[in-house]
Amino acid sequence: MKPFKFISATNPAQAVAMLTKNADAAFLGGGTNLLDLMKEHVALPNEIIDIGNLSLKDIRATTTGFYLGALAKNTETANHPLIRKNLPMLSKAILAGASAQIRNMATNGGNLLQRTRCSYFYDISMPCNKRVPGSGCAALEGFNRMHAIFGWSEHCVAVYPSDMAVALSALNATVNVQNNKTERAIPFKDFHLLPGNHPEKDNSLTHGELIKGIEIPENNFASHSAYVKVRDRNSYAFALLSVAAGLNLNGNIIKSANIALGGVAHKPWRALQAEEFLKGKAATTANFTKAAETEMAAAKALTYNKFKIEMGKKTLVNALELAFKG
Ligand SMILES: Cc1cc2nc3c(=O)[nH]c(=O)nc-3n(C[C@H](O)[C@H](O)[C@H](O)COP(=O)(O)OP(=O)(O)OC[C@H]3O[C@@H](n4cnc5c(N)ncnc54)[C@H](O)[C@@H]3O)c2cc1C
Ligand code: SF4
């Protein structure tokens, strides 16, 4: 590991000032991703700014919904009575991720900023545009079983790995951020980016910005929601594909559906085609199947991940059926 300086911030403004003045510094949340990247020489910060002492750990109801502090741990968030009762989809998504030990360390802010698990990204002997812009993409013609079927570019076919973020996408969350001039709120759909020509950029944060918290509006599908994750193992395994689904129902008629997919794109993939199809339709398996087919029609598979298209249809139908049953 490259030697680095370790400093601690005591308040958000100080943390932002510390990061802003050093282009090679990084915040430390729970460290469960950053330290792995440093050990593999993928991340090479010369200064680590510990933000663990900032008081950004509250989880509470607000007048419009719910607030998650950026430094609240994933375990605490998933098990919080407010979250279990009102946002069960989020609780399930967090608990489907990683392992108990990792969730005990991982923070909500760090979870959103975890980097792709593309194995070529972690292997510094391989070309990777995300790690070294302009070097090429080893996965494009390589072993791309885990990779994207939506929104990829020839510069990067990686998927974004967070389970928690898939639920936050379906829940229309907003990320609250502070920089050295102001605070801003970023709608979840604009927070993570597609790779385009700049796969080195995972999200819309600029250097120096601190995530302070996540706001989630109230919803009317808590009792009809589901998170389904398909993976190679039951623990310590990232999603091959996942679906967060919530149905706002009037009897068995779907007033509206909120659906997001994980493991399919460089960001949580909001299933807008399926959502549009389901509006005003009866909650039947036939309609769920048609919605899934409509969504997956635009998927573009790579050499080794063609199976994800059929898996996507089946997982979508499964999640919608589970959400309907409640
Ligand atoms: C073996 C293993 C299996 C895993 N499986 C899964 C899985 O199945 N599903 C899943 O979703 N995740 C999984 N994870 C990933 C895990 O959820 C993340 O590593 C964790 O959520 C990252 O949170 P952290 O607080 O430890 O982040 P850190 O490692 O501390 O930070 C990550 C990044 O965010 C930055 N950062 C942290 N906090 C802030 C902030 N407040 N503002 C601005 N920048 C910040 C850091 O500088 C760093 O760049 C797995 C991890 C491991 C090691
Ligand atoms: S898919 Fe993206 S992260 Fe993986 S090798 Fe290609 S550029 Fe790198």
C-alpha cells in the first residue's frame, strides 16, 4: 500500500476544506471499499481524511418522508424500526448486500460511492478506461458475464454494484451534498452516471464534495414492495441482477409502479418502460410478464451475459408478484 497521511475532521465544513485543498486526498467512511482499492493499488490517495467523527449519523422521519445520515451504518439503517416499517424495500436491499461484518462497518454515504467490481478494474496489469482513462476496456471482449446489458458504451461495460442504491432509485431518493461554497440536493436519477466517453467518472460529485445525507420521500407502496436479488452465492456475492419493485394499488389495479434494476448498468436502472406499461393495468402475471418483456426489449447483451435478459424478465415478474402479495 502506498504510504499516506491520516487526518480527522471534526465538522463537515472542515472535512470539505481538507478534501478541497488536496486533489489526491480521500474521505474515509467505513473503509470497506476504499482500503481494498488501496491494497490493490487501484486507489492511491496520499491523504486519508477520517469523517467518522462527524455528526451525520441520524436516521429520522421528516415532514416529507425520511432522512438517513451519510455516516449511519448500513446495519443500523436496515434494522431501524422506522425504515423496516416504512421502507421495507430499502431494509431488504441493504440486508441482501455483502455480509453482516461488512454492513456493520459500511456507511450509507460510502455505500453509494463504492466502485465497480469489474475484475479488470481491480487488476492493474489489465487495460481499464475507468482506472486509466484511454487505456482500453478489457471486459468489452473479455469475460463479461457480470457486466452491463443497458446503457453501456464501448469505453466501459461495467455495472454499479450497490444493492442499497437500487432501492433508493425506486424510492426517488435525493442525495444531500456539501461543497466549499454551498449545499446542493442531487436527485437520485442524476447522481450516478452512465459511462459514455468518461467511465472514470462514476457519479456527479466533484472533488471536495461531502455526502451529508439521503432524503427519501414518503411513498404509498410500503406494504406492496419487494427486493429480489439473484447471485451466485447467498453471502459475500454481488448481484448478477436485482429488482426493487413497489406497487401503488387500488384493489388489484396498479395506480403506479416504481421499479429499479441492479446488476444491469453503470447505475441503478430505473425500469421506466415497465412502469409506464403497468399504469392503470390489473396486477396479473400476464401484465407483469408483458411489462418485463417491454423493459428487457431494449437490453443489449455482451458475449457472456446473454442469460441476463431472460433472468431480468423472470426476476422482474417475481418481484412484481411478491410486491403484489405484500
Ligand atoms: C467482500 C465484499 C462483499 C460485498 N458485497 C456487497 C453486496 O453484495 N452488495 C453491496 O451493495 N455491497 C457489497 N459490498 C460493498 C460494501 O457495501 C461497500 O464496500 C460499503 O457499502 C462501502 O461503504 P464504506 O462506508 O465502507 O465506504 P468507504 O470504503 O469508506 O468509501 C467508499 C468511497 O466513498 C467515499 N466516501 C465515503 N463516505 C463519503 C461521504 N460521506 N461523502 C463523500 N465521499 C465519501 C470514500 O472516499 C471512498 O471513495 C461488499 C464489500 C465486500 C468487501
Ligand atoms: S468494464 Fe469498465 S471497469 Fe471494466 S475493464 Fe472495462 S473500462 Fe474497466
